Amino acid sequence: MAEKVLDIQNLKVEFDTHGGIVQAVRGVSYSVEKGKTLAVVGESGCGKSVTVQSIMGLIPKPPGRVTQGKALLNGVDLLSLSDKESRQYRGRDIGMIFQDAMSSLNPTMTVGEQIAETLQIHKGMSKQDALKKAVNLLDLTRIPEAHKRIKQYPFEFSGGMLQRAMIAMSIACKPQVLIADEPTTALDVTVQDQVLELMKDLQREEGMAIILITHDLGVVAKMADDVAVMYAGEIVESGTVDEVFYKSAHPYTLGLKSAMPSMERNSHTGLVSIDGTPPDLFNPPQGCAYTARCPAAMKLCRSRKVEIFSSESGHRSQCWLHHKEAPVSVTAPINRFSGAEV
Amino acid sequence: MRIINRFAVLFILLLISSCSEQGNGVDFNKRSVSVIIAAEPPTLSTVGPVSSIGIFFQGHIFEGLLRYDENNKLSGGVAEKWEITPEGATFHLRKNAKWSDGRVVTAHDFIYAWRLGASPENEYNFITFPMKNASKIAEGKLTSDKLGVTAVDDFTLKVDFEAPCAYFPALTTFTTYMPIRQDSFEKWGADKYAVDPEKMFYNGPFVLTEWKHGVSLKMTKNNYYWDKEKIWLNEINVPAITDQSTTRFNMFISKDVCMVNLEDSNSLKSALKRRLETPMKSFSSGFISYLEFNNREGRPTANKNLRKAISLVINRSDIVNKVLGIPGYKPGSTMFPSWLGGYEKLLHEEYDFNLPLESLSEAQKYLALAKEELGMEEITLTYLYSGGPSTDGMAVYIQEQLMNKLGIKVNLDKQIFKIRIAKSLSGEFDFLGGGWGPDYNDPMTFGDLLASWNQNNRGKFKNEKYDALVVQANNSVDQKERMDCFYEMHKILHEEVPVFPIFESGGIYLADPRLKGFFRNIIGSDPQLTYARIEEDE
Amino acid sequence: MSKYVFKRLLSGFFTVFFIATVTFFGMHAIPGDPLSSDKVMSEASKEALNKKYGFDKPLYEQYFIFLKNTAQGDFGMSFTKKGQDVNDIIKQGFSESAKLGVLAILFAAFGGILWGALTAKYRNKWPDYLIMIFVILGISVPSFVFASFAQLFIVFLNQELNLVFPYRGDGSFVSLLVPALVLGLGTMAFLTRLMRSSLLEVINSDFVRTAKAKGLNSWQIFKSHELRNSILPVITILGPAIASITTGSFVIETIFTIPGLGKQFVEGVQQNDYTLIMGTTVFYGSFLVLMVLVVDIVYGFVDPRIKVGESK
């Protein structure tokens, strides 16, 4: 097993709101290895962005707060550091790119300056040197006429170009981990491909780990080595991309898959949507959060907190169906584990 | 952080370096005093627009034929001696009176000035009217060289009167009667003469040595002044100009000026609160304030009974004590204020000006009569006034009294000063809040205000008996006869009520206790600091 | 750009021309003139003086004379301040007012930005509440109240502690500090409020999140990302504020005895000093038009998305 660059353990995040406390992340654990890509999938509001934002210190505190858990970056727990200490790692060891590049870049600063800024604060470069390096970075992200482009403002860029610039900015300090929070959602499909290709290439060259947050299973299939499926603030299933895709162990993963358009599936089958809505996170259910929408729900699911079941290969799933005493007659083609409890 | 520290150091250095000496109000060693003025004089030309603030300076830097001496008594100025007859006066000038460049002051300097003073272009030319032909010159019917004043020789000045003028010697202390150097006046022209220290010559006890427009002025002792031995002060400073009474009070508290008027109840209160050791003294501004009724035809106020009714419901002492509450004001029952001199003593000591008023119940009777005569059921009047918060209070008081006691509706028409004057001249009012200050030290300065020919008679009051008394007083040199006339005039005003006097204004002032020998004047420089001296610190 | 500036200057010229014309006729329409005084002049005197100052001419003729002289940059002589050119009065008054005003604007701008930033950073915590109380005071309490209090306070301190801190303008730089602070107070309060709301918007924006993700500390974020994006509305206000503050405040100037333009303007109006009124009005109008133009040009530097002079 390769070394874990970033290892998130049992992370819990809450938000104070007028309606009460929202438990947005409820004990999430996942990790990513050097040179590998972990895709975190789930529908919007499931907590996948909050997880990464909280380890980057980006959630506003208050109202947000991390109540439990660790985020180990090469063994250093980012969450236990002071703000000043953790700033050292941000941007240098962990880079991050966001969904909407246009709004995520400062409209009143040239793109070059914004790339250079990272280098200036982390590498102590002079502005001139940093700007020179920014040209290289834009070259690297395949932006033509980089030396002209660095003097331009974000509004002078197209969406795809901006996302490349954003990538250039986030990899400026050669981070060990690149967190990409829905990097291609706002882009055209063709541009999407180019950006993903770019990320893959850069990963190959620089050997960094990528955490790819997306709700697009197509992107996952293209990019990921490992997948974590999130639902209602929890990881319900995780494993390699093959395991999760072809040996799906959790009813929610199955639901997601059938909600995805596919070339292979017959057109008359159509898309199957998952009925119902995610649970209320002000007051999360005692048992499995997916119970209300799960076609295979049992009595037990409602009342007892689910244990995590794991296969020998590391494929994990949080569903009572994997319990050795669970009934076999379920409608969904659930992949049954051999029954080892974790 | 280092930058902030540097700024702090710089700031403190600046503070220290900027600190001037404390308290220049009076300075025994420099023999200097400082006073504050409310407005900048428009000019120091004695034939320019007349202003009380201009007179303050002119009374120190110029000297007329006569002056008020160290006891504030009329005595010789440029003139050594003088004779007066019903036909005219002769002044004998002293030969050692000099201008600030050493040139001797001659009779011609006076004639030049007085001819300018009588010309139509001098808005104050009425002050020269006692001299023969002056009024015709003012009307442009005669040229100014026809003015009834001649130089017998360089040091003898002969004046011919239009009519006997008992107060003419006192009049020669007025600013328009100051001498003017022809060379200087012609060099700079009427508009630019005397607007800067170098644009005039001085023959008074002081010369103007500094005039930063809008900022400060300074007078210093005139070494060419013939009586300079009597002048102790070296400098009179005017460090600032502001009409903010709080600022002026603060300057006195900080000992930066030697004197301050407490013009509003706030500064009086804060003066009392601070338990200043300086005693408070009162002064009179000489002004009389009154309601003036419009006697023009068609105005309801042309009706005598209406005027009487209104006068009976307005309580002067309530206005002075409860509405205005300005220290130093006193209720005034007459157009002849109490400070005026009579034939021997004060006018008010010789005659009883507090004639009894009819009772309040009579007001209704007069009102009913007035309504009948006017044929009006409802009466609505317009009250024209200007000024600050205190006059607002007075206006509201009058409005309420008239509504509550008489059922008369009053519309308030508040205007800035100049517009009030313009509207009062064109007669756009029913009654107005007016005021009058003296031009010279004789009851006539108030008496002829309501003569039918006087332009300043804004209500167009016309009473033949009154007019006749004005003429009689003008033509007499017998002071007893003249004072009798003025008293008769007062009785007519009391009966006819063309004006209703409200108060005599004045004030409370504080002066540095070390400052001695100054005068608060009604006529002439106020304050008069010519003979002031400072007691040495203990 | 130059074409745009020219166009703006031209329209500004017409604005000022319009203001001057309205003021000129309005001024002559109200009763009274510079020569009217407490005591009435004789008809002959009035005639003589009217002739001297050209008031006997028909109004339109006076208007054209005024236009001609103004075109030559000459506002004539003051009526009430004898022997003084209105040009000189404006020059002197403005130099005093501008000194005070620039200082006041600096106080207001820096204060407004600083307090605004603090309130936004500590939103809904006690520093926010405390500052906002002062802001409401600053906006609602007229400046002469602050001015009187400030002066009284200094005089009191001087007496109690035996200091000689200047309590009024005596020409020194230090003596301008307190008046400038008081003068800038209202604007400062207004800018604080403006800065607060605009900064609150920016603080929650995506690019600030990006800056945080890059590892910038809060000062670096404020300096290079939040400030510039939130300052635009502040600059919008600053233009007219500069024009109104640097051309003087009558109240502050009389209380602190500073011989500025505001005092001249009000005195001119009070005394019906035609030439002074026209001079100060035209000057103030032109200056205002110019400052608004300058602000529009400055926009382009602050926010590159705004291109001055290019139609979208």
C-alpha cells in the first residue's frame, strides 16, 4: 500500500444556524495516496465540499466548527494547528481549485499577480521572479501567449482558460495534494475534457495526489483511482473505482449509478431517479440516513447506527445488508461482502 | 509599527513646536492687549460704508476735531478750542497735530473729507446735514464745494449751519467727520483707499500695522500723535474674527483676549458655572428694539385702535425676561433709550417715560372698535422679522399672544437682514420687528426717525404735530426747550402707537481685571482702548 | 479617453453655465441688493451708487457683462469687502479651506475605511455595535455641535492640565487637526457605513475564499483582495465629498476662526454681495464638476472592468 498523503479521520463539522445546529459532516474518513486520485461523489448538500473546506480552514467560524476528527497531512494534523501554522500548508502543500473560476478569482487583480501571490508568500519570491514563474505555469497549463495573458484581468479570459489559470495558481508551489472542488461543472463538455486531461498530465508530471469532488460519475470514471461516496454527511461506500462501480455495495451507490445516463443501458429503461430527499441534518436519523429512500430498507436500518463493513481489499460500505444475518432476498443487486466487521 | 512610532514622534514634535505662548489677552511687558471682533470691517475709509466694527478701528487710528478724553468727556482733539453760535461754529486747530508720516493736519484735510462725506456717493451723507447746503449736495443739486465749511487759514475751520445745531461739537467725533489725506485718497481711489495698512495715513493715537484680511488686524502706537504721552498701550491686537460667541468666550477663558461679551444665556451660564473671578459688568449697546406698524393705506395696522389693542396684549417684560432671556436687555417703554443725556442729567431722570398703560381688558374694546372701523370680521397680519433663535422666540410669543388674547392670526415672514430691510422699505408687511441705533449723542438721532420725511420711517407714520416738534427741536439751541420737545414726541408715540418699543439691548461682559482705563461706548469706538493700561502682575 | 474627458468637460461647462445663470437671476429676483443697509439712503445717493456699480443698466445687460467678465476669469470686486478682488478672496479662502478639507478628507477616508473594515470583520459583535453607535451619532448630530464640544473640551483640558494645545485655527498645522477631524466626522461616519456593507459583500465572495486557500493571512487578504473590491462605492462618495469639504464649512470655520471659503460664501449670501456670490458659486460648481470627473477616471484604475470612455 502506498503512503497516505492526506488522511482524514472521523471528521465532524457543525454549523450554527437560526434553525439550530446543522451536522454537515458526521464522521467522515478517507485518505488519498501519492500520485493517486480520490473522487468524492455525492449529491449537493451531502457535505463533500464542507469536508475539504474545513480541512483548508475555509469554513467561516462561526457559524461553522470542527467538533472532532483529524486531517493528517503526512502525519501532521492540520486541524490541531493554529491558524498561523496551518496557513503555511495551505497553497503550498495543498492546492485548491474551485467550481466557478470567474468568481473565484479577484476581478481587480491581474491573473499573473494572483498566481505570483502564492509564490511570493510561500516561496518568498520577489514579485518579478514570481511573475516570471507565473508565465511558466501558464505555459504548463497550456495557455497560449502566457506572457501577455499574465497581464490580463480575469474578465478577459474565457471560462476554460480561467480554470487553467486557476490550476496554474494552485500548483504553483508544487503541492502534494490538489483539491479540486467540482472543477469542471461550469464548463462545456469539450473544455471539461481538456481541463481533466490537463490535471491528469500534471499529476503524472508532479506526482501529486488529487481529491476530486464531483457529482459527475463520468468524470469519476475518467479520473479516479479510488472513490468515496458521500451521503448526508457520511461516507457510505468507498473503494477503488472498479469496486465501487462494478461491485457497488451500497444501495445509494446503485441509485446514483442508475440515475446516470449511460450509452450501454437501453434507452427504454430511461433514467431512474432516487425518490425522496436527503434527511434533515438538523436532526439526523439514528440509524442509516438513507433508510427513507432505500428500496431495501429494513426495520433495523431505522433504529440502529450502521456499522462499517469492509472487504479484504479495502472496499468499505456502511449498510446493514452486509451483516451476516441480513436477509438475502433484496431487490437490488447488492454485492455481498464476506461479512467481516470492521 | 516602526512607521507608526515615527509618526507619533513627529506628531508630538509638531505639538510642542506649535505651542504658542499662553494668554496674550493682556501683556504688561509688551504693553499690548488683544480683543476679538465679530466681523471684518468692510473698509476703514471714513467715507465708506459705516459699520460699528469699522468705527472701533477708526476711533483709534483717526482723530476728529474733538474727542472723548481719558475721563470719556468731550474735549479737544485736533481742535484746541472752538466756538459755537446758532449760525455756525469755528474750530482752531492745534499746530502739533500730525499725520503718521509727520505732515501737519490742516483744516484742508477736514474740508476734503467732509465734502466727500456729503456727496451722494456716501450713503451716510445725512450725518453732514447740519452743515449748510449738505442736504442739497446729497441730492445732487449742488456740487460738494458749496458745502458750508471753509478754511480761514490752515488752522482755522469755519462751519456754517443749515439750522442751529446744538450737538455739532459732539458730532465732530463721528467717523464721517474724521480728516482724510487727499493725496492718499486720490492715489488709491475711493474703493481701494483704506483697505490695507499702507493705503492710508493716520492721525489718531494708533496706526494700523497689520491687516490680514479675514484673519487678524493689529494697531500700534502712533509716534507722531500729538498727545502720545497719555497713551500707555503699545499694541492692540485683533487675533481672530468670528461671530461665534462660544469661540469668543473660549478665547477669553484661555486668556487670549482681554474682554468678551456674554451675548447669550449659554455663555452666561457657563461663565457662572466656572465661577470666574472676573466680575461681570453690564453695558448698553444703545439700540432700541420695537414693533413697527405699517401705516400705509389699506393696511389694517393703519387703524389706530388695532395698534392699541395689539400693544396692550404684548408684555415687554415677559419678552425680555421669559422669551429672550438675554443678559443685559431691559424692557423699553420709549423710543428714547435711558442712556440719552437730557439738558443737565440723563433724559430719563428729568422726565417720566414710563407712562401708564391701559389695562388688558381695554384691548378687547379697542379690537371691537377696530373691527367695526375696518369692517373686518377676521384679522390676519404678517409679521416681518429677521435674526436668530431669540427673535424666533419673540415672533412666536407675539403670534400666540395675538391669537389667544385677540383672535388675530399672524403669519410669520422671516427673512435675512437685507431682505427684511428691502421688504420693509417697499411696505410688504403689517408689522415688523425693527431696531434703531444712535448715530450721534443726542435724542434727535431717535426723534427724527418717525418724522414723516424720514426714509427710515418704514411704517410711513405721519403726524403733523410730531413733525412740527422735530422741526422745533432741530431749530433750537436751548437744550431745555429741545428736551421738552422730545418728551412731547414720546407722548404722541405713546398715544398713537406707530411703533411699540420692546427693549433696550445691551449685554454683560467680562474683562481681564488687570485692564484699566477703557470705556464701553454707545457712540464711537466700543471698546475704547486709547487710554487703557494694564496693572502689573502681582 | 481624451475624447471622453473633453465631452465631460463640455457638459460640465454647460452645467456650471446653467448654475451661474440660475443663481444670477435668482439673486437679482430676491428683494434687496448689496447697497441696501439698515439706514435708508437718499434717492440721490442710491442713484449715484447704482450708476457707479452698473445697477442702473437693464438686468440682461448686467448679465452679459457678468458673462463677459467671467469668461475672462474676472469676478470683479467684492461689494462688502472693499477693495478686494473676488478672485483674491476665493484664492485665499480656498487655500485655507483646502488645507483643512484635505486633512478632513484624509481623516474621513482612512477613518471610514478602517472603522468600516473593523465593523465588517467583527460583524454583530461588540466592536461592530460600538462603532455603529458612533456612526449613527456622526451622521445625525450636526457638525457644529461636535465643533463646540471639541473646542470646549480642549479649552477645559488646557486649563486643567496647563496645556496650550490650540483650540482654534491660528495658522499652524496642529491647530487644523481638531477642526479637520470634526469636519470629516460626518463623511467618516457615512463612509464607515458604506464600507461596512460593501465589505460584507466582498468578505463572503468566492475570490476571498480562494485567497484564503492560497494561505494568505487576513491582512494580506484585506489589503490585496477585499479593500480594492469594496472601495468603489467609497470612491463614488469621495468625489462630491472632496468638493464640498474642501470648499469649506461655514460653521467649522467660524467656530475655529479659520478664514476659509465657506465663511466667505455664507457672508456673501447674507450681505447680498453679488460679485462674491457669483464668484463662489461658479467656483464651487466648477470644482464639483471637476471632482466628479476625476472620480470617474479613478474608477478605471481601481476596477479594471470599468473602462472610462468606452461604451459597452
